Amino acid sequence: MSGLLALLDDVAAIAKVAASSIDDIVGAAAKSGAKAAGVVIDDAAVTPKYAQGFAAERELPIIWRISLGSLKNKLLILLPAALILSEFLPGAVTPLLMLGGLYLCFEGAEKLFHAIFPHRDAEVQEDFDVKDPAHLEEEKIAGAIKTDFVLSAEIMTIALAAIPDSALWIEAVTLAIVGIGITVLVYGSVALIVKMDDIGLFLARRAKLVVTRALGRGLVLGMPILMSFLSMVGTAAMLWVGGSILTHGAEVLGWGWPAHTIEGVAESVAALIPAAEAVLHWVVTAAIDAAIGVALGVVLIPLATRVIGPLWARVSGNAKATL
């Protein structure tokens, strides 16, 4: 009997450890997912364009294939790379995260520049006019998966940096949960966004109630507005997250004055209205981080377009010629 009680006691102890580990994983996954929210918003805002221009029946299959490619990016390539980095080169996480932050600043500033100084992209329409639809679909999917790889790398790096020091298997499970959860969230949202106009059209034509038909017409008319809003939110999120990553990364590397200055300004402004202190603190911090993102992104635009872009084109062209 005493042996049975001892066994039950051991089982209870193991269960407590397992429950604690599950709590740690869930908590770390939630924290990591929240940290990556800005990149997630941008991912959801960017992806719908890859399904535009195709027949309605091809939209969901295209998004499904992109989502599978995204899962492969996160689970088969980036997760093992992140674990190797965490185990053998933990000091490289912050610099890599800051490189991702610089990329976000560049992307956000470039989108802002094109919004202020719009220009027509004739190549996209030419592709649809000239190329075979099946071939074009394959190209669009491949391009979307490549773009997803960059965004997924940022998400997984942000998630890795947000996980407290833990056992390797806890980090692996946490990153897997974050990767799968964010993929489902992003591409589930994208599928809904892409098909929302079709749903609205169906309701406008087939619904029996006047209110439902009006709702359908509202969905059809409102989708362009929603897409524009998502694009603006995605751009703002990129700049805010990029600036935040860089200020916090600098603090980790020993240059704490930018983060401390921002914190001081946010606290001073928030103290003016005690009833909205928390909201004001976040708004001021995010606004300053976004301003830093814009400033750095503007500096990076000519560097990326006139130096890095041509250099990369030359290197890739030479590589193709060699092959």
C-alpha cells in the first residue's frame, strides 16, 4: 500500500511539473505572439494582393498553397534555425532581430513614400495580359512564399527573443505553437477578406430580407475601404514595431538612452491625464517608435534601391549565368 501511495505521489509530482511546463509554454506563446503582432498585421495586409486578378474559384486554393508554404517556412526551416541559434549563438539573436527591425523600417517607409508619391506599376498588368494564367499563378504563389519567408523569419526571431530562458524542448514547442497559430490567424483572416466581396455579392443578390441584402451591398462597397485601411494599419505597424525593436535592441546591447528617453517622454505625457495614463503611455511610445522607424527607413530607401538592389541583381545574374 505504501508503495502505491509513493507511486501516486510521484505521478502527482510529474503532473505538477507537466502542468507548470504547459503554463510556461502557453504564457510564452501568448507573449511571443503579442510581440510579433505588428508583423502579423502587415502579413495579413500584404497577402491578399497575391490572390487579386484571378478567377474567384482560384482564390482559396492559392491562399491554401501559400499557407502550406508558410508552415513549411516556419516549422521546417526557421524553427530549427532558431533553436540552433538559441543553443549555440544566443548573442546573435538581438543583432538579427535589429536587422529585421531595419527591414521593417525600410518596408514601412517605402510604402509611405509610394502612398505620398504614387506611381502606376505597369508590369503587374502586363503580366496578367501576357502570361498564361496557370504559369502566373505559380509565380504569384512562389513570390508570396518568398515574401512570407522574410516576414516569418521576423516573427520567429521576435518570438524567440520574447521566450524566457527555458529548456530547449519548451522553446521548440512554444515556437511551433506561435508559428502554427499565427499562420492560421493570418491566412484564415486573408481567406475571409478575399472572399468577403463574394459573400456580399451573394447576400445582395440572393438574400430574402431587405436588411441582409443591404448588408451584402455594404460588404461589396466596403471591401476597397477595408483593404486600404488594412494597408495603412500594416504600414503603421511595420514602422512602430521596427522602431521598437531597434530601441529595445540598442538597450540590450548597452545603448539605453533612446529607450530611456522615450520612456521618460511617455511617462510625462501620460501623467497629464491620469484617467487615460496607460493608453496615453502606449500611444506616445508607439508614435515615437514609429517616427524613429520613418527616419531610419527614409535613410535606408536610397541605400537599398541604389546600392543593395543593383548589387544583388548583379550577383544573382552572375550566379544564373554560371549555372
